[in-house]
Amino acid sequence: MSKAEIQSGICGHVTTVEAKMEGKVCKLTITSTCKAIQQLALELPEVNPMQEISAKRATPQTLQMGLKHCYHAACPVPVGIIKAVEVEGKLALPKDVIIKVTKD
């Protein structure tokens, strides 16, 4: 199982993603303090990792659900879900992603 813990920023919401491969499908368990992400989780119980890693052929299902449910375009949760799926599907190595935002 692969896991991603996502702290979304100023909104203060926290999301945990657990991804587990079952055959060619990656089962997702998504828990969040955000109501929008809770709705996303209901519609995204599983994905095909090979369809999630590229936007060239079609928009990944995770990003489609992000567009449908997330209130904020910069929400990092959909990308965090994809990162967990990539690792679980052996399409990427586990490594933290950091977005550092500052204002001078």
C-alpha cells in the first residue's frame, strides 16, 4: 500500500490517500476534512494507474473529479492522489513533493 498525506495550505484541510493495487486497478481510500474532497472520494473508489499518469491521451479521471468537486483551482489534493497511485502502480518512486509559497 502507498500513502499520501496532503496538507492543502491556507484552508487548513488535511487529506489522507491510501492506494492499493488489485490486479491492474488501484483501489483508493481517501479521507479528508474537506467536504469537496469527501465528495470526490465517493466518486473515485479506484483508478487505472496507466490512465492516470498521462494527460496526452485523455484527462486523468482524478483530475476530472478535481475539476468537478474542488472549489479552488490550486487544490493540491488531486495531484497528491495521482502521486500515490503512481507509487503504488510502480510508475514512480516515493518522494515528497513540496510547493513553497512566499510573498516579499
